[in-house]
Amino acid sequence: MADALAIWLNDVQIAAVDRERKGRLRLSYTDEALASYPGGSPLLSLNLPLTRDRYPNERTRAFLDGLLPEGEPRRAIAADLDLPASDVFGLLGTLGKDCAGALVIQPQGDPPPVRPTTTTTAEPLSDDDLAELVANLRSAPLGVGRRVRLSLAGVQEKLLLTCMPDGRWGRPVDGTPSTHILKPEIERYANTVENEAFCMRVARQLGFDVAKVETIMVDERPVLVVERYDRTVNADGSVARIHQEDFCQAFGTPPERKYQEDGGPTLERIASVLQDVADPGASDTFLRALTLNVALGNCEAHAKNFSLLHSETGALRLAPLYDVMSTRFHPTDDHLAMYVDSVRKADRVTPERVITEAARWGIRRPRAQEIVSDVLDRLPAAVNGAADEIEGVPQELIDLVLARIARLAAAADVDAS
């Protein structure tokens, strides 16, 4: 395998990653990138601003590692490729033709990525083909195969597919961009598909910018279909990739430290970045998202589940919400991925704690109280609306969420009196 990887963005090789002795990685921007973009711009990442200097192993590895699957899916893919699961360079050299966001990563010296990117080059799938791919996700995570080389972060079993212009599903072979993520029900937790679809629709009912989701059945197995927000697909099948980074990448935090208790990012750090680089309303949106997650009982809202979208002009904005579900509905503990005003357990968070947390970010308390109250006031109608949209949502889940909302609303009334 080559000892350098080329990183492409919008038809330009913007960076190279060299593998040095003992597997250490170094990232450097290309002359073309330096000539095309302003110095200091977050071309790849806030943690890797454009410069002539080479970035050291720790910062390079943290960003690249954030593009790869985690946990058992990663181990399965690595074993199939006869690579160590820790080999970030080797895995991306094989899988990097379709990453999260707009990057294409491939061995240095390979031909430039095929342009224009289009869904028409996908390999059409029959219903039986789709069922086989879903059934084999444990042994072939993401649908990776001989001609399918793609990467997406996360630990849950997922299948990346392309929706072709005629509506058929296709395998994203030979660098074809994937457009959708399919997430089958988690075997040890019933109703995860309905749970996530319901919670995402609650967010949409509240007016959040949120990834589009639907539920389907594949060989009698429930599957959540998530439309990728980092792809824009035109009627003719042409695709534009949109660059993004999650907040672990933005802070240079390795994926294994995504939880605050492991030294990962905090709500306050994320809010501070949003205030510095995103649009003026981003902090308010982040506070609304926090209130929503508390009400739903979503303990898994860690830093990899919030991202920044990069525009071609260099402007940054908070990405649409994704991976939103009520983890409290399932038999898991209530430890929060990111603490709320130092409270570590979801069931102990009150509206006052949320408001105090927001005050730490610099949001004035009256404004924070207004935002939290607005979300709580509108949530019951949003819950009922989402329940009508998604078939098969367990009544127990609806009751749980409504009970959490009522408890929070009652606590807010007590605090206000």
C-alpha cells in the first residue's frame, strides 16, 4: 500500500497524509489548496486550519479516525480487509472514497475521483439483494464489499446505499456517492427503528432542521431510512457532496473519548464554538436541541452526534439534527453523554438546570427561560403529530415522553412561582 493518502475536496487535492516510521501520520495542505483558499480557514476542520505547516500525528489521527466506523463494525471490516482495526491509514486508504461530508480519500497517485458524481453509476439492487445486504450487516458492515469502499462513523449496524433516479436502491460501487443510511432494528432493543423515527419527527414537528427519515420493512425486519443531509441530489442523478465535521473532530478529540466522562467535549465548549463561528441563532438552536433531548430522554447526545456543515465560501453552520432517540425507553442507564449544569443523569435534569447551563454559554437567563418554555409548551402537540406520522410507535414510548414533558413543565412552573 502507498505511504501517502490524497484528500480531495471539490475536484481539488487539498491535502496529503504521509505515513512515517512507527505508523505516525502527518497531514499537509497542498500548494493548490494554499493558493485557492484563505490562510487559516477551516478547510478540513476547525482543528486543522489551512497553513503551510505540517500537522503532527495526534491532530491528524483524531480527525481521520473520526471518519471511520467504531466498535464491532470496524473490527469486522478490518478483519475482512486483513488490517488491524487500529490502522487508520490503511482503513481510509481502502474505504475513503465515500466518507461523511465531501471528502474523498484515496492512495496518492490514484487517478482523480470520477466527476461528475452521479447516482446513475450505482449497481441496482433487487428486493432479494437488499434483504441479503441487511441480513449480512454483522459480517459486512456498511455493505462494504469488493467494489464498495466507503466509510461512516458510529457503532450501530448501518447500510449505505444510493437511491437511483428511478427510485431503485443501488450499491455505491466504484466511488459512487451513497445518498441514504439504512439502520435495521437493534436486535437486543425492540422498536429502535420506530423510536428514532418518532423522535426525529418530533424534532421536525418543532421546526428543527433535521435529517429526513422513513421506516420500511426489509424481509420482515424494520429498517430506518435516513436521507443523508451531506448530499444534494438533483433530478438527473448528479450529486454534490457537502463537507462536514462532527464536534469531536472540531476539537481534535479521538472518537473513543466522545463521552464527557471520558474527557470528551462538553455542551459549553460546543456552544462556545457555535458562538464564534456559526450564524447568530446557532446557540439558541443548540439550546432548543438540548431541551428536546432532555424531554425525550436521549442520553446519547454526545459530541459526535452534533456536527458543523462547511459551505464552499467557508461559512459554518450547525448541521441538521440526527441520531435522536429516547434511550430511556430501552433498558439502559440514564448517564448523560454530556452533562447539563454538572448533572450527570438524565432523570435529574430540571428546566432550571438547563437554563443555568445556557447561562454558562452566555445566553441571558430570561432568553434561555423563554426558549426552554417554548419548547416544553409545544412538545405535547409535536409528540402527538409525530405519533400520527410513524406507524407502529409503541404507546409506552409516547406515554414515557409525555410523562417526561409533564414533569419538566411542572418543575418549570414551580421555579417560576
